[in-house]
Amino acid sequence: MTLSKPAKKPKGRAAISTAIAPVEYAQRLLLAIILGYFFTVEVSGLADLLLTSTLARSEAAALSAMIAFLLYTFVILWAFADRSLLRLWIVIPGGGLLCYGLSRFLAMDGVV
């Protein structure tokens, strides 16, 4: 009769990744790819609108595009690194809608 060692429980990040359901992965993919893209586009548009008051239009567009590439990468990484799915659902779509509303307000009033 041989005694087998009990299986070791994973610790740290490995334990978290084994406990996540496939539905949560699907939500994180949706948040990272689709809603993260919407968020990035809206932040980029708002940055472009705000930068045109101090820079030439072409330079503002180029700078906001560079910011968008960095921001989209950050959002994708953050969507899988954060433990709170609720916080992601609040910040990513909410931030995108906030930037959209702010840019529409500033563009329609001719403030910028």
C-alpha cells in the first residue's frame, strides 16, 4: 500500500485564475476589447478636442492617437488584472460615456 501526497493547493494569482468562471472571462474579454475600445476612442476624441486649443490640429490629432494606443493597452491589461469585476463595469463604460458627453458638450457650445 502506497501513500500518495495530497495535491498542493495553488496560491496567489494561480489560485485566483483557477477560481474564475468562464462567464467572468467572457465579461472581461467584452470589457477589454469592445468597451475598452469605445472608452479609448472617447478619451482620444476629448483629448484631441482639448489639445486643439493649444496645438495645431494635425499635432493634436497625432498626440491624441499616441495617447490612445497607450491607453488601450492599459485598459486591456487592467481588465484582466483587476479583481473587482464590478469596478470594471462601472469605470470603463461609465468613463467612456462621461468623455462622450463632455466632448459633445464642449463641441456643441463652441467652448473649445
